[in-house]
Amino acid sequence: MTLSLTAQDKNTLRTAAYGAVSLIAAADATGSPHKIATHGSIALASATGPVGHVLAEKSKIAGLDGKTVAELADHVLPALTAAMNLLREQDPAQAETFRSTVGIALDAGVGARKGEPGPALTEMRRKISTALDAA
């Protein structure tokens, strides 16, 4: 099945995926947030298939410039749920691909930091997973 996504749909997917990486990076403000963001973004840009094509498109992603982690989460967590709903309606396999791609990006980001993830990082990962599963 082929995805039929509008420009707004694509923006939702990019906001959700890159926003999840931004949330993880922001939750690790005392560690290496730049490394998390870089490695997570590279993983997203390396995705393949229909989801990979959407994530690779070069466009400004609105809403990822929150001044606080809470402000960013208010925008990104609903986008994650919306992205999963949108993809499940069109192609459940692509929804699972998206979920897996976001998970790999988060793993890549967290893996780039030194030491074990702290409680804030672990909790943010849980919130992201909950948002992905809320669909």
C-alpha cells in the first residue's frame, strides 16, 4: 500500500520524529544534548521506505523551538500520537515502521552520551513511548 500524505501530514510526521529526538536531548541538559540530537537526527535521516522519504525531506519543522522542555513536550507528544493515528489509518505496517524508526533514533541518541541515562531521560523516553502507543 502506498501512503497518501498531504503536506500537513508530512509535517506532522517530521515534527513527531525530530521532536522526539529534541525532547530526549532536552531531557539530558546536563549531559551531552548536542550529541544526542546529532546521533538521533542522523538515524532519522537514514530511514528508508515511505517513512524514510518523508523524514528526509528538507523543510522547516515548526514548533520545535520551545523555550522549555514542557513547551516542547506540549507540541511533540500530541504530534507523535497524531502521526501514529494517521499512519495506522493508511497502512498499519508503516505505522510500525515509524514507531521503530523513532525508537532507533532515540536509542542512537541516548547511546551517544556517556554513562547511564538518568531519571529525567528515562522518564522522557517513557512519555514518548506512551504517546506513540496512545493511538
